[in-house]
Amino acid sequence: MATRFWNSEIYVMNANGTGLTRLTTSLSIDSEPAWGANGKIAFSSTRDGNFEIYSMNGDGTGVTRLTNSPGRIHLA
């Protein structure tokens, strides 16, 4: 995850730092990416108004919303 131009987006790059590729493009916060064993990336985003969990392919395509909460979840 990186914040550029005051917006949190998800990027991937090679281990040597080359080949930076932006995977998400939205005005919302996209954060907390995690690679799954199936090659997909799970991440949280506010693109639907509050934090939800999404999944996407490793190339940024196929974004799917996985949760539907009525508001922000506060974990104590």
C-alpha cells in the first residue's frame, strides 16, 4: 500500500523495487492488502462509504466486495 497524492492506493512491485504497478484507482481509502494462497489480494476500502473487505486478482482486475456492514467496525 502506498499513499501518493494524498490518496491511499494499492501497488505491487518486484522484490528489487522495479516495476511499480498501481492496482487500485479510487478516491477512497484502499489499504491493508494481503495476498491469498489463490493468488488473489484481499484489502479494505471505503469505496462504498465505510470500510468493507474486497478481493481482487493479482493484476488489480475483478474487484469483488466481500462484506456488507452498515457502518464502521470498531475492534476493541
